[in-house]
Amino acid sequence: MNEILFFPAVLIFFSSFLSLLFFRKVAKVINLVDVPTSRKAHQGEVPLVGGLSIFIVVLGFLMITPTAISAPIYVLCALILLIMGVVDDYLDLSFKVRLFGQLLVTLIMMYGADLYLHALHNVLMPGEINLGLLGPVLTVIVVVGAINSFNMIDGIDGLLGCMSIVTFASMALLFYLSSAIDSSLLCIVVVIATLPYIFMNLGVPLGQKFKIFMGDAGSTVIGFTVVWMLIEGSQGEVVSFSPVTGLWVAAIPIMDAVSTIIRRLKKGQSPFKPDREHLHHILQRLGFGPKETLLVIIIAACSFAFVGIVGDILDVPEYMMLYGFIFCQLVYHFIMTRIWRVTVIIRRFLGISKRQKACRKNSKIQQS
């Protein structure tokens, strides 16, 4: 583990940085750029190559350390999603086409790498739960859900990259503690390779001129890689962490996606229809700036991940961790569906408090 912390880490970082600069120029030439629309308020045309650059670095690591995961199958699946994402960035594919591609890579993962959910351990109550024929069905739901969760969260600068780092860093620690070193190193490689993207996405230090977006190609590959590693770590003879822990380390994307889909279904809309009702949108409409919104969500994501990691280390019963997560999801959905009422109440309360303080201050002045 120590070897990755010095020269190799610097090499990975600058390889990712140079990859971003190279593919940024390519994107300009082939017009793989994001243009401002009514839902996208950025300035100018921004290259959509963040995910492609990160994938190239990860691919290089897998060529050197192929035992980290079932590398050929993973690379095939990631390439399918990457190509489909690039085409989507160009042509804006329908959800049916994207769903078909996501189902395809899920089937390849399950039957090519023999990687799927077949046991949930003690998530509902004490006692092992073997899924049997339900396992592949649940795996499809989980994989498609994870891919779209990370796609949906990509709404403001730095957010998708930071959510990825929180999740992969958490998994790296959990893999390391269970002595799954190769898997831990892969997660660390993703973290280091993502850092240059975050800097350029935020315009640091090269400025807005070198700004880069992840693109659908990047967000879908990241979501797929997250769920691949979560299943890899929670299934099989050697388990690195509980399946429930995976919910906690990716809590914000999951909670936001679930709440958003439920709200859309209640309105009779497509669950995957784009809108501006995600957590980052609402925080900004409440008055938070982009950087403040990013900081608030990062703190929340780190807090949830911390709970999951500590619960896993301390062997807190899995069903208790699951019920705790479901409770948090319900609270999150309750607040998000009533956010404007809650905001009005809070503002009224604060307004009353200020007026009361002012009255008390005036009263003291008059008495003196």
C-alpha cells in the first residue's frame, strides 16, 4: 500500500492531468462539447472528456495489475458504456437506448465475470438470506440504479467528482482493512485520477478557459465502476464489507435518485426525465452559492460514509444499518418534498427571533 503513496501516485495524477489536456483538444476538434441551454448555465462550449481521461488511466493500471478485478470483462463493459455515453453526448439518445446498453453490460458482468448479488447476509434480520433466482433480477435493478444515480448527481461543478472520491476512498479503506489490496489499490487509482478532473472542472488553477465536464460517458462509467466494486466487495467467499455498507458510502447519489424518481412518478412523469429538483438545485434556490452547495453536500456524503464504515468495522448488525439507512432515506424524501414549506417556517422563525431581539434591545435602551 505504501508504494502507491509516493512516486506512483504522482505519476497517476500527472498522467490523468495530461490525458485531460490531450482529450480536451481532441474534443474541441470533433465538437464533443457541452453547449449552454435552459438547464445548463455554464459559459461557452465545454469539452466532455473527463470520464474518458479517467478511464484511460484506470485501464493502464488494470494492464499492470490485472488481478484487481475481472479486468477483461470490466474493460469490455466500461467501453460499451463509454462509447454509448459519447454517442449520447453527441446525439442525446433516448432513455430506451441507454437502458438497453445498461442492461447489456449488466448481463455481461453477471455471466461473464460471475459477479452478481447472491446473498444479502443479515440485512433484514439475523440469519443468512440467499437470493437464489432473485439474485440476477436484484442485480439488474442495483446496477441500472447505480449507473443512473451517479448520472443524475452530475449537476454542478465538482459534485460528481467529489461524490466519486468519497465513495472510492471509502471502499479503498474497507478493502484495505480486509486485506483485499489489489481492489483497494484500484479504488485509490480512481481517486487520484479523478483529482485533476475536479481541479479543471472547478477552474483551478488553470481558469475557466480549461474547464472540462465529465459527460454522460464519464458519469455512467463511474456509476458502473462503483457498483462493480461494491458487489465485488460484498459477495463471494471472501467478503470485504456488508452490502448495506455500500448504501452508506454512496448515500447521497442513492438518496437523491430515489427521492427524485418517486417525486416524478407521483407527477406522472418519466422517472428519468431531466429536471431541476435535485438536491444541488434546491440548495442553490435556497440561497446557497455553487461552492457552498458543493461543500454542504460533501460534508453530508462524508458523514454518511463515516457511519457506514464505522458500522462495518464495529460489526453493527446489518439489519440495524439497513433500517438506519431506510430511516435516513425517508427523512430525506420527507424534507425534499416539503422543502419550501420547511424553508418558510425556518425563515419565519428566524425573522421572529430577530424581531424579538430587536424589541428586547429597544426596550433596554428605553429603560436606560
